[in-house]
Amino acid sequence: MVLKVLVADDISMLGLQKLDVLANTEVVIRVGMTESELLEEVKDADALLVRSQTQVTAAVLDAARRLRVVGRAGVGVDNIDVAHATKKGVIVVNAPDGNTIAAAEHTFALLMSVARYIPLAHRSVMAGEWKRKNFIGVELLGKTLGIIGMGRIGTEVALRARAFKMKILGYDPFLTEERAAELGIVKTDLETSIRQADFLTVHTPLTKDTRHLINSEAFASMKKGVRIVNCARGGIIDEVALCAALEEGKVAAAALDVFENEPLPADSPLKEAPNLILTPHLGASTVEAQEQVAISVAEEVAHILADEP
Ligand code: NAD
Ligand code: MLT
């Protein structure tokens, strides 16, 4: 029997070639399927490969008669019903390391952008203006950076912030004093990070504990003029509360790469909020990261299809 690997999102060919060369394996690329097309295509799939776009719901898993593995080319598995997959004996594998640097560097690009309003200044110049006084930024030197979530990406952001001579506060339930000292940062609680930060960046998964972790109450306790970045998951920052905080000037500028609803709805109030910079979930979008996650997840899937440990 020929094994079918269904590819539902854009995944680098370098990874897919690893599956294509396997004996008795057919790689079927169907990017951008509707839900009903996915339900039909997945019926006879042995493996399903996705990024963050395709929602692998209980209905999708139930429609699949032969599915053995769902491969996620990236970190977050929040678009996959992992509990239901486990119940059905379907293994879920991800590629946790391949896009760490890409996401950390994008976070830094956004931190620099909220410090210096770069995209907003670009838009102004393109509109024929020359308003230098409107874009007076701040320096990173000596400022306090609060990092919520000191895992792979949070750690890489901290290392880069040290080069900019920032004071770094890290909050993560698993961060030890020893590790913090090793990284040259200060381990704090959540409230202290939020209260003392001049710049705040979140790097946690989206869970029931982190949904709206940064809400109106958190904004109220922040310094006036704080700058905020979310390159982790939409929903960690309450978007309605963020818009209000930007409107009243409590937050001087913010940058979001991820959103409560993706793609961002055309009528989203985020588009009207002042000093808000938006990118369309680009954290992992580098040539290097996409190759690495594709290769890593393809190798995992190949092992599982070959019944290897
Ligand atoms: P990771 O698992 O290495 O780190 C996550 C950290 O968050 C862990 O150390 C964990 O202890 C901590 N954490 C969990 N709950 C917390 C809480 N309530 N408060 C504080 N800390 C908490 O993951 P990672 O690889 O660093 O990825 C971080 C996030 O970035 C994930 O949500 C991932 O999906 C996202 N991500 C986004 C992009 C993008 O394209 N924008 C790219 C890669 C990863
Ligand atoms: C991830 O969790 O890996 C990122 O959101 C990147 C992606 O989905 O491509």
C-alpha cells in the first residue's frame, strides 16, 4: 500500500523531498484547502503536515481513517487538537528548535521598531511628508526589558538585549536563580516585570493561564510610555485592552506579529490604533528557519511511518 503524506500548509521542499524519496510514499501538496476539502483529502492520509494555518480539529482527526501522525513545521501545536489526536492514537510531532533564532530576531526587529517608529516613519515619508519631530524615539541603552516566558525564544531575546545594554527582568515559573544569573538577567515575578518594564515582550505558549495575561489590569499597573511586543501567540495580550492603552497614551507604541484571529479581520480595530505596528505572523519566516523546521518535522514523520523509534 502506498503511504499518503498530505501537506496542507506551505512547507519547504527541502523537508518534503526527504519524504518524497521514501519507498511507497506519495507526497500530496494541497495548500489552502477549505475545511470540506481537508475533510475529504485527509480520509486516506497516513501523515498530515501543517504550519499554523490549518486547523486540525477533532472533526478532521475523525475523518481520517488511516492517520498515524500530524507533523507541525514549527513550535506551537495550538492549531491541533492534541488531546483528541492522542485519544485516537495519532502522534503529534513538532519542530521546536528550528525557528527559535528567526523568532528572536523578529522580536528584536519589532523592539527596535517600537523604539524608533520605523514603519510609521516609512509610511509618512511614502505619503509625501517630512515630519521629523513626529518620530522622536527612545534608546534601548539602560532601559528595562521585561521578558515573560524564558524558554528558547525568550532566552535568545535576553542574550541580544544584553548586547544593547538593557536591564533584563525575566519571568517564567521554570526560571531558576542560577539560570538567570548565568544569562545575566534578574529573575522576577510577573507583577514586577509588568510594573518595572520600559519594554515588555511575551514568549509563552497560549494556554488557559496565559490567555489575556496582559489585560486592562496589567496595563493599569505599567509605566506610562511602556512599549510592548507580542511575537508569540495572539491572545496573550488582550487586543481590546491594548487598543485602549494605546489610545490613552499609557502604551507609547506596540508591535504584534500574532493575533487573536488570523488572518487579521479586515475591520479589526487594531488597524485604527495609534502607534501600533503589525506584521502577518512572520516570526518564523526566514529561509533558514523554514528549511530547518521542514527538515526536522519530515525526519520525525519518516521515522513514525517506518515504525522506527
Ligand atoms: P518554549 O516552550 O521554549 O518556551 C515557552 C516558555 O514559556 C517556557 O519556558 C514556559 O515555562 C513559559 N511559560 C509557560 N506558561 C507561562 C506563564 N504562565 N508565565 C510565564 N512563562 C510561562 O517555546 P518557544 O520556542 O520559546 O516559543 C515561545 C512562543 O513563541 C510559543 O507560543 C510559540 O508558538 C511562539 N512562536 C511564534 C513564532 C512566530 O512566528 N511569531 C515563531 C516561533 C514560536
Ligand atoms: C510557531 O509556532 O512555530 C510559529 O508560530 C511559526 C509558524 O507557525 O510558522
